[in-house]
Amino acid sequence: MEKWIQKVNNYKDLLSINNVNINLIMSSSKTSIKFDQAQETYILILNESGKDYDIIHELGHVHLTKKTGCLILSSPPVIEGIDDNILGILDHLINNIVNFKVSRIDDLYPLYREFFLKAVQQRYAFSSILEELAFHIWMQIESIFILKPSDKNLELMKYMAIHNQLLKQKSSFSQSKYEELLLNVSSFNQVKYSDELEDIINYLSTITHLICSACEYQNENYIDMQMDLIFSNCY
């Protein structure tokens, strides 16, 4: 356990979250983090067989919460009535922001690069077109706006082309709305440097609306209601 504590403390130092209380629990489940309201501390669940970047990414969520003051960005809300599909979309979009901020730290970028290049090479099973499109947009943002130009090699382009082709074969979403979505993801360039909560939530809301619209999932009023519910404790 001592080596894990030392490793976590090192990454906390790099992310400037030394003053945040984080308890460690070893587990066979996926590395994750959550805030324990009763103990007023974070619980970092560590998988011994996991990668260092798994730890870094979870601590990156804490870093984002510290910058914005919004707990939801590091610990999923447990609120009655929240749509898990909307929460899943937001998880991907928030992960983009976390990965950008973490990867700007020179000592951490190589670990981020290794994580993403391996993720692109995997084949995934999705329960719905909504889930697949949300993942696809996550991957597009990572490859276009976060990965350094020097790492965008032919092998990466090959795997991205495969993912693109698999998505295009689906007939259950609007191609024209998908193209509109791709145009709007460039707004990530404005929000990635921001620590202003309003900027971040506006971005998350815009892209979530477009993903849902492309898949004809619910309506605008429903999405707005979900956003208000999910981020109700952040204002």
C-alpha cells in the first residue's frame, strides 16, 4: 500500500491538489473516485493491475473540481430522476476536459499519450447509438484537440478511419445533424483553457443537445431539465 500512497501523493503534487483529503482503497474493480459526504473526503478505488494514467485521470477530476468549485465534475451525482444516458454523454465530455488539463503537464503527457493511443486501437460494444456517438465524439476531441501534432501518425489515422466507418454504417441517427455536431466540437478550443464553471456547463449543454438531437433522443426541454437537475448543486 505504501508504494500506492507515494505514487498518489506524487500525482497530487503535480496536479496541485495536495490539500485535498483522499483515502485509498485497493480493489479488483475499475479505478475510480467518488466523494464521501459523510467523511468529507474523496475515496480513490485503486485497481492494482491498472495503469498509472487511470490514477492520474481520476485525480484530474478532483483538480477540475478544485478549479471550478463544482463537485459533480469529480463525483457523479446521486439524484432521483437523472437520466443515465445524459449522464453517460456528460461523462465523456467532462473526461475530454480533464484529459486536456492533465496532459498539459509535461511529466504526465507521455502517460496520457500511451493511454489514448491504446484506447483508439480497441473495438467496443455499445448498448445504443447514443452511447456509441458520445464515445465517438470523445475520441474525435481527444485526437484533434488534445493529442500533440507530432503523435498524430498514420497508424492513429487508420484506427480513427475504422471507427468513423463503423459509425457511418449505422442508419439510426441523422447524418446532417452529425455533421453539425462535428462543426460545433471546435468550441472545445475555447472551453479547454477555462476554469469558469459557466463556460464549462454551457459547452457541455450545447454538445449534449447536439448528440441527443443527432440520435433523436428526447427533446430540448427534456435535456435542459436534465442539465439543471445534474448541476443543481453547482450554483
